[in-house]
Amino acid sequence: MMKIKPNIMKRIIIIFLTSAFTISIVNAQKGINFSHTYAAGGKLLMCVDSGARNVHYNNIFPNQPNTSFNYLPEVNNLSIQINFRKAIDIKQYRYTILVDNKPIIVNKPIDLAQLKKTNAGGDEELFRSTTLGLFSIKDKIVTTLIYSIEKPQDIEKSVFYGKPLPKARIKFFSKLVALDRGFGSLTDLKQRTNFSFSKEDSELTIIKDRSDLDYLYYTSIKDKQTNKIIFRSMAWEYGHYIDSNAYLPHTSIDKNIFKKSGDYEVIIQPLIRWNISSKEREK
């Protein structure tokens, strides 16, 4: 039998403190810089404070093609602009805006009188654009939902995140074990635990707590002896594991991933396109 010891506590403390960081560099905020725009997802552009650094914009994740995540740890205020190509029938579009998951604007049509011709941040093509509003984002979450009433199922969602990233937490482990009549599972809630696989056993499952930002995180497993990543999963499955009437996100690892007995680390961290060094993130 193979003994596997996922060393969870130490690595999770390091990684999740990194995940929940707020950048320590202080810059004087000088108001919104409207001459510098960032892609914010779908038809949106944004402008942020002149002094803000580390603007992590337009992150898109597996299985979430219509959701864009903008992580703004240093931003106090932002302006959100929407842009339409000439051929688009703007009268068909509606938008909803939420602040901290509470709606402040619901299914509002675009104000045609406010549209202006722009080049959308340097593009040669002319667009018709307008501002959806100026927002205080420090320690808040602003979410926009854009759709056409002709295709209401195609919603473009953009999240503007001005809070520290929340810590992902492993709720428990489950091992799929062979029984005389099918398969069952055993669970273990310890932060450091031992697993032994028999020939009939098939996989180990990691179950995470559920949140609105599950798509933001990915899972990897590191072999402590070689310091190499032996497994990586960019998406979560739902089903079978339930807590408070909601399915919990989980990922399953084939037992053959673990080539030998030893210590392994389970790491859950944000899948963000960072543009700062790891040392800065660890602050």
C-alpha cells in the first residue's frame, strides 16, 4: 500500500496569506486618469486612479468565457465605459450594476443621448461609447451584467474587486474505496492526514468550501521530496458533496498521480495573470 501525507497546514498558511494580501506600497491618489484605459471584459473599458499600481485586469477563467475579473487592490475609484460597434443595435441592450452584491441599477437601457464616437483606447475602428458611472471601489465589489434583449441568455459579466482576495479553504478529503458491491468513500477532516491506497482504490478527492469566486482558484499538488508539481486542475466539479443544500466544489486525483509513498502539499491559489513579483505578492 502507498502512504500519502498531504502537508496542508504549512503551505496553505503561506499560499492563502498570499491570496488575501493587500499591496503594502502606498501611492498618493490623484484622481482618475481618463487618458489610460484598461480592458475590463466584453464591451467594457475602465479608468482608475492615477497613482494606482498593480491593476490586474480582464482575467478570464476556464469554463467562464463570459466572466471577466478585475483585481484592483490599490484603486480607490474607477470609471466604467461601454463601447459598441457601429453595426450593433444599442437600443436592445440593458445593464445591471451591483455593489457588494446588492443591485443599484437593474435592467437599465443605454442612454442614447450620452453616446459619443470614440476609438476605444486607440483602436482604429470608431465606436459609440458612454460611461456607465464612477464608482468607489476601495474595499468593495462592483459587478456589471450586460446583455441584449434579443439574446438575454448571453450575459457579459465583469467583476471589479477592490477587497483582499478571500482565502480558499479545504473542507475535507474523500477517498474512493472499493466495496463488494460497487464503490464508497471515506472522508478525513484533518489538516495533515495519511492516505493508503490499495489496488482496488481509484482516486482521492479534495473538497473546497463554496464561494462566489470558485472559478478564481486552481488546485495543484507538489511532491515535497522533488519540489515538483505533479498535478494541476484549473476547474472545479459540482455534485455528490452537499453542504447547506448547495453542491461543494471538488477536484479528483487519480491514485496513479502519486508515484510513491511520501509527503505531498495541496495548494489552492488564485489563477490571476499577476504582473508583480512573487516577493511583492507575499507582502
